[in-house]
Amino acid sequence: MGDLIALALGALRSHRLRTFLSTLGIAIGISAVILLTSIGEGTRRYIVGQFTQFGTNIIAVHPGKTKTSGMPGMFGGTTRPLTIDDALALARIPGVERVVPAAFGTARVEAGARGRNVTVYGVTPDIETVWRFRVRVGQMWPPGDPRRGAPLAVLGPKLARELFADTNPLGTTVRIGGRRFRVLGIMEPKGQMLGFDLDDAAFIPVATALQLFNLAELGEIDVTYGAVAATDRIVADIVRILAARHGEEDFTVTTQEAMLDVFGSIMRIVTLAVGAIAGISLLVGAIGILTMMWITVRERTAEIGLVRAVGASRAQVRSLFLFEAAAIALLGGTAGVIMGLGSGTLLRWAVPGLPVTTPLALVLAALGTSLVVGLASGVLPALRAARLDPIEALRAE
């Protein structure tokens, strides 16, 4: 075995340029697979992480029934709007822990001479549990009947910083959509979710938001339930109660688990598709190895005949050429892994917001794939070399 490996490596060293070009083909293919698959996997993890930061036991109810496509509320409309009373009815379902009726809009928030156009969320204090939003400084407005509004607000940390700089805004007054609100607190940083800056926002009571934006219905109702509660039962109860209140099922119920499964499946398919496209370059590299090894067999006919004449078996000759093909593939695979990881690092540095994640399993799979590609490419040349008649091979010299 050691002699075969030494002979294989010696043969590769004797044709350095040819070996380098074949290795380069595999390296480019492996690096392309690693880089593109890392971007796909990083994107999948990023999207899943964006949604799981709000927990996984959330059920969202939107107005409008989604049939086969489109967003809730855009096609088909709704015969009755989602209301705060609907949310209060859902809060009485056994197993439901918290319910947040929510309304959204964009308004200008002003403090003195400074102002910003931001998203304003009409919610209840239960967002601390349901959305996992926490007040860093101050407090939320007191819990109570969500149907009663109040001119109270909690600011996102970025909005508070832009309006008040280093001044403590607690107890001061801001104008939201031209109406005066007293600032009760500042949220903890939450970051962005799918392009929406949750830190550059204001939070006010939901009833006040409905009045401020002149809305007839809620944007959504979010429901959380206990870990031991059956999701299917909670969903069935939500559908039953709201259908009874509205006279028909004119709303859409989406579980967090279902949404994560859909996003995860889509991104896995995209990642596989991108990886397959990058794998075309691996095919080119495999053809390069096959071509090189085929030419090598022709050039080394006399050497093969001599080896066979001194007692080498067909299996040993076959193994010799397979070792050479495997060595080229592993060298190319290793170089490709280094190139892929290096490209990913440079990409993260050049585009800080781009999610690039390279799992260890992907690196090992890339090396394994390169080895398989090399062996597959070397099979035909190895079989051809093993079938050469030693006497005819020596006569060719």
C-alpha cells in the first residue's frame, strides 16, 4: 500500500502543471459549492432566527381568508373586521396565556424641533410576554381594558435617542400624528426583522392607535399558549369562536410552527438548488481529471507493462491509478474548502449584513464529495490501465 501511494504521488509530481490544472478544477467547484451553500444556509438560519426571537408558541390571526395564494386581507376581503372584542373572546380559550390585539400605522413622532416618521404599534402591555419585548427604562402603561385608550407611549431605543439624544425622556411629552402622548418608557434593543427596524418605533395602546389612524379593524391578533397545550386544539377553538362571532370563517389563522416550517423548507430547497448549480463546476473538474488520467495511461503504457512484468497484478495497477485520481481530488477538495471559507470570510467583511454560515457537516461533505468525484473520474482510466497486456505494453516502448 505504501509503495502504491509513493508511486502515485511520484507520478503526480512528474506532471506538475497537468496536476495543478486538474486540482484547480476541483478546487473551484468545491469552493463554489461551499460559498453558495453557506449563503443559502446562513439566509435560512437568519430568517428562522428572526421569527423565533418572538417565540414558537404564537398563533397569529389576520383579517381576510387566504384561499390559495396572496396575503391575508388582500384578496376576498372580510365581511366583519377583527375587533378588540374578538381578542377578548379568544383570551377565554382554555390553554391561552396572553392575547395581543394589534394595529399598525406610520406617523410622525416629534419632540421639540426634532421629528421622525416611524412605525407606530398599537398594542397592549402583554407584548412583553407575547412578543418578548422588554422595557429597559421606565415601564409599560398599566394593564386594563384594551378598549379604553390613553395618551401614553413607550419609545424604541433608536427613536428615543434620535429625539432626545442623551436626555432622559421619561415623563416628557411627544407628539404622535399631531396628538400629545406622555412617554412612560424605552424598550430594550430588538434589532431588525426582515428589514423592519423594531428599535425605531413607538408603542401606544391599541384603542388609541385605532382612533389615531382611523382604523375600523385590527391588523392582527396574536395568541400565545402554554407549552403543554395542543396547538391543533387551540387553533380549532380559535376558528370555532371567531367563525361563530363573524358568521363565517373570514379570517386566517397561522401558527408560528407552520410558518417556520414553510420558511425552512423553502430555504432548504433554495440552498440545494444553488448548491446543485455550483456543482456543475465540479462536473467540469471531474471531466478534467478523467481526461488527464486517460492521457496519462497512454503516456505510461511502457511503465504499466514493466510493472506488470515484474509481478504486479491487475488490481494493483488499477489501485495505482485510482490513488492518483483520489490524490488529485483530495488536494483540490482541500484547496476548495480553504478558498470557500476564505471567500465567505471576505464576503462577511465586505457585506456585514449578509448572513453566511458554513456548518462543519458541509465542509466534511465537500471533502467527501471531492473524493467520490476523483474516484469516479479515475475508474475508466484505471480499468483501461489494468487491462493492458504486459507484453504488448512493453513492445509499445
